[in-house]
Amino acid sequence: DHDEETSNTSESPESVSLADASAEKATQGSDTDLEVEDPEKAFVGITGTELYLEACRLMEVVPVSHFIQNLAKPYINLNHHGLGPKGVKAIAIALVSNATVTHLELEDNCILAEGAICIAEMLRENSSLQELNISNNHLDTAGAEAIASLLLDNMSYLHTLQLSGRLWLQLAGRSHCLCTFVSLQGNYQVKELDLSHNEFCEKGGQLLGQMLASNTTLEILDLSWNHLRRQGTVALGTGLRSNSALKVLNLSWNGVGNEGALALGEALKVNTVLVHLDISNNQINNEGAKKLCRGLEVNGKLKILKMANNPLTTEGATALVTSVRKNPKSMMEEINISNVLVNETFIKLLDLVCQTHPELDVIYGEVEGCIAKIPKQHPNPMKVIQNYLKEHNLRLWDFFRNIDKDGNMKIPVAAFQRAMMQQSSIPLDRVQIGELVRKLDRNRTGVVDY
């Protein structure tokens, strides 16, 4: 009996499963104030706050009041609370059977591999949690593998997962942690994934490319700040060719370069689902932009292209706008090249293209030579509309309702721009319409809510 007791007490609380946590601690007798007559039934019959407080006593951690106050609500934000692995294990115990929390934020809590394993264990039992943020937590190889196994087995109800930054410790084996990617090949639950700031390098890009080629569920993927570079991006491009689900892809700050732009252009020739591509800050020059345009000239799905802070000039900007002009199927709504200094010739081309693609909004820098000139004065577009309505005895409500085809009081920005460009009654040019949109959609939600 003494040997059995010694064996039980030598096992640390972190190493046991959530189901056995109470039994393990109960055998330690005088080590804790928690006294349980029947260890196997320690948590039976208690839920919510009582369960969490019991778990905190078991883990010997101070309860988090914010967690207790919000335990019956769908959203709990515990970012930057210094929970540590024991603190997050207490939370995991409390959430195993919880049916109200759907969104949990646990960023920057140093939960380490131990905490990640507890979270993964909890998610296998919990049926309500749908959104989880465990970014910047030094999960290490074991923690990453626990999450990967959870995804591979499709054992959770998560559809949004944030794993940005510090997925593992500096000295951990990176190749082992990359199993997270492969595990997504057969996952049919997660729709939004943030893997930014993890320095996966080119090897990570290659594994991600394999994942994208077979995954049929993931719709939003953030891979910014991962040093994917040319080879990693080429592999991603290959995966995008056969991908049938991904709609939003962020590849900013990855050193993509011109060869990476070429690979993405080739992917856009055949990809029919991607609507938003961010390749800002990627060392893509005019030649790279032209290579990307090979795909833009035939793609009929992409709506938003972000290319700010690449070394482009008017030549590259002209190529991008010309690709839209050449493509009768183009759905492009926004091209962001906000750092590019353009000229009057580019402005004339843009005006011409917007006649056939009225929904297009190109965000560029200054216009060459305009600083020295007296800026062209435009009447306030809202005043122009109000004057028109007053002259024709119409209400502003009637004006918006006439554009709002669905009648839900929310007009997509692209549809609003198209309607304003195509109408001839109110004298507004492209610049004034752009100014009007920015006023009506100050938070850039993509919707004019009147």
C-alpha cells in the first residue's frame, strides 16, 4: 500500500489527464486542502464556477475572476493573463462539459506544451467551442503535435484557430512542428487558420502546398511573416492550382520575389475560388507584377489584390490595371499599390478601365507633378447628391433604396460604385465616387450601411 501511495504522489498534476486530475490530487492527502472521499467522483455533479474553483484548488493556482464572471457567456477573452500551463489546465477542466462558451482567447499566456495538450484534450470532449486563439504561447513540438492530432482526427468543433507566433520554442525541432500542416489535409472542420509570424521558411511552404492541394474546407489562411521565400511560394502556388476552397490568403512579408509572383500568376490562371490575395511587402518589382498579370488576365474570381510596399513604379501599376482591362471576366474590386507614384497617363488609363469595370478601386500614392500644381477642386460629392435630390423632390432614403436591390439596407461597396459610375443623372467622376465611398464606409467593411 505504501508503494502504491508513493507511486501516486510522485506523478505531477500536469502529466495526468483531465479525467484523472481529481483522483491523482486526492491521494496526496496533506499536500492540499482539497479532500475527496471518492476520488473517481471528484467532479461529478458540479459544473460551472464550482467546477472551476475545484480545479484551481487541485492545480494550486489563483482563480481568474474574469473567467468566472464570463463563464456563462459565449465570448471569453483571457489574453495576456499570465495563466501558465497549470492555470490553463484548470480552465480546460471547467470547459470540458461547458455548453455556452463558443469563442475563447488565450493568447500570450505561456501555456507551453503542457497547456496545449490540456486544451487539445478538452476540445475532444467539448462540443460548443468554435473559435480559439492560442497564439504566442511557446507550444513546442509536443504541444504542436497535440493540436495536429486533434485536427487530423476531426475530433473538435473548431472552425477558427489562431496559432500565430511562437508555435514552438527556438531550440525545438521545426520539422516536427510542421506536422500541423499535414494534419489539415484531412480536416473538414477548420475554416479559418492563422499561422502568421512562425518563421516556417521554405520547407513550411512546401508542406503547406501539399495541404492546400487536398484540403477542401479551409477558407481563410494567414501565412504572413513566415520567410516562405521563392521555393515556399512556388510550392504554395502548385497547391493553389487544385485547391477548391480557399478564399482569402495572406502572404505578406514573405520575400516572395518575382519567381514567387510568377508561381502565383500561374495558379490564378486555373484557380476558381480565391477572392482575396495579400502579397504586400514581398520584393516584387515591375517584372514580377507582369508575371502575376498573366494570371490576372484570365482569372474570373479574384476581387482584392494587395500589393502595397513592393518596389513598383508606374510601369508595374499600368500592367496591373491593363490586366483588368484585357479580362472581360475580371471581378477585381480593389488593387492596393498605395506606395506607387503614378502619372497622368496612368490616371487616364484608370478612368478608361473604370468605364467598363466601374466597381474597380485602385489605391495608389501621389500623382507625379500634381504636388507642384494647384490641386483640382471637386465639389463635395454628398452635397452634389443632396442638390440633385432637392431639385427632383426626392429623399435620400429613396436614393439608397433604388441602389439597394436586396432591400436589406446594406449595399456592397462594389455594387454601390458600379451603380454610381453607370448612372448619368448625378455628375460625379471616379475620384468623387471614391471619396463618397470612403465617407460612407469609414471602417472599410466593404458595405455601405445606410
